[in-house]
Amino acid sequence: MRRIHRTRRDWAADLGLMLFAACFAAASADSIPIEEDLDPLWRTVDQVIGGLGCATVLLRRRWPVALAVALLLAGSEVSHYLTGPAMVAVFTVAATRPWRATAWVAAVAFVPLPAFLWQLPEVSGDRKSSALTYFALIAGAIGWGLFRRSRQQLIASLRERAELAEADAESRTERARREAREEIAREMHDVLGHRLTLLSLHAGALEFHTNAPREEIGKAAGVIRESAHLALRDLREVIGVLRAGPAEDERPQPELADLARLVAEARAAGGRIELTGPPDGPAPPPVVGRTAYRIVQEALTNARKHAPGAAVTVRVAGGPADRLTVEVRNAPPPAAAADTRRGEGSRGEGSRGEGGGQGLIGLAERARLAGGELSAGPAQGGFRVRAWLPWPAADAVSAAGRA
């Protein structure tokens, strides 16, 4: 048997409805047409049945349909005091049960109506009024139950929508956090990878060229020290962004004009790099300039890792209302450098599998987020990274800012 758990509110509602049914039976007792020659004992039994019918209201949550059918049939054939309990029972069915069950209970309630209407001319005035009032009360109870159910369904629907909206808001918040973490991860990869590659390159050179002149060893050690200092500074900046709030994130971001400084640092580390561009004139939007800078930075880092000693060509071209094109191409590494790189790879440094291609994947994602595209692959024995980024006209940029 299914156990019904009732809260205090449910018990209060059930006791209130039972009291309503009893009060209704007591208030309508004088208006019930009863034969004058009816045995007093039967009148007492009729009243006892009415009281028991009021008590059965407490069972309305467990067996609402069966209770409603039993009270409707008993009210029409056995007792005259069951109208109140029958109203509560049909109300419960209409408010809590499916449409089909409500329709069946309504059919049981109104099946005597056609026969009553057929005999209406022969029925006395008191009985006619009492019967019409009975059918009207039952119809009202069913209608009120249907209204109650519709209201509960509306409230449940609104609550579900609110929960879905809250879940959607939490999902958007979590997605924003995930995107922020991914952006920070890309930033750390781009910034620290550039510095740490310089450290690895010069440390490997010192390890293999132990007989190098003292001046070259001092120069390499200075570059290592400077690269380590810059790496620590960049790391502190990234960690500062993690600790700071959104309003405190005022860390300067690289721009397209900073490419010259980037190439100069790479040349100071011994790289053979030729830079063409950036174009003169207005600067591109900050997002475009920053993305172009990161593409060149990552491409130079990969060239140092996978093709040490190879010549690298960097070309940046474009203009407003057109597109910004970035191309970084490195030649095949020299034989001596390739041998050195193989030696380093045997110790787990500078191997092509070290990054697993995540840097290029991150660059492609950066370009896509900026509205452009990026391609990378072997070219003439070396490697080429080529990207284009949208560069809207100055009027379009200012209009977007105002919007």
C-alpha cells in the first residue's frame, strides 16, 4: 500500500475540508426534502452515514477517485447528508488527478441528470430545487478543482522556468570562468614559453660548448640571467591578474608596435631574424595587434626549439579596411645546429613532442576569436606560420566602441 506523507499544512487542509463538509451537512439539513413518514431510526442512520462520509474526507489523498465515486453513488441512493463530502471528493479528483479520471468522475456525478430532467415536470418544487442545487454544487466543485490544478501547473511551470534560468546563469558563469582560465593558460604559455625557450637554448649551448671563449660564456650567462629575470616578472604579472579583481586588471598588453622589441630580444639571444613591417600609419585595434604579437612570439619560440640556428623571416603587412597578414617562416636548421638539437633531445630538451602542438592550437584559437584564420605547416624544408586578421576601418572601430 502506498504510504502518503502529510505535512502539517496537509493535515490542516484535510481537517479544514472535513469541518467544511460537516458544517455544510448541518447547515443544509433543514433544506433536504425528507418524507414525513420516514422512520426516525432511519433518519438517525442517515445522519450517522453523513458523519462517517465527512470523516472519509481524510482519505481523499490516498483514494480520491474511489472515494468520489463511492460518495456520489451513496449520496444519490443511501444518504442525503453526503453532498458536502462528495463536493470535497470531486474537487480533489479535479485538482490532483488526470483529465480522464476527472471526466469519469464527472460522468458518474451527472449520469442521473438526464433522467431527472425527463421527470422534471412530475417532481415537486422542493425536490426540484434541491436536485438542481446539488448538480450545481458538484459542477462548481469540479470547476474549482480544475482551476486549482491549472494554477498549480502554472506555478510549477514558472518555478521550472526560474530553475532553468538559474541553471543557465550558473552555466554561463562557469563557462565564463572556464574561458578566463583558458585565456590565462594561453597567456602563460605565450609569455613564459618565449622566455624559458631562451633559457633552455643558451643553457644547452653552454653545456655543449664548454671550450667556448670566456667572453661568449659570459654573454650567454648574461642572457640567461636576463631571461630568467623577465620570466619571473611575467610570471608575477600573470599571478597578479589571477589575484586581482576585474577592475584592477590594468596590466599593459603587447601591441603590434612591440614586435620590434620582441625581434630585438630574439636577435640578442643569437637568432638570425629578418623583420619586414609592421606597416606605417594607424595602429590596428588592440585585439588584432595583441593577437599578431602573440602569433609572432609563439612562432619565434617554436623556431628556436625545433630549428635552432635557422634563419627566420617575419613579415607583417596590411592596413585599415583590409586585413593584417602575419607570416613567420624559418629555413631548415644548419647541420651543426641539428646535431646539437638531437643531443639536447636525447636529454628531453627541445624535442618536437615537448609541446604536443598545443602552442599552434592555441594560436589558431586566438586567431579565430579575433575573427581571422591561421595555418601552419612545412614549407621548403622549413616551417611556415601564416595568419590573417581583420582590420576594420577607423570609422567602423569608433562606431563599434560607441555602440
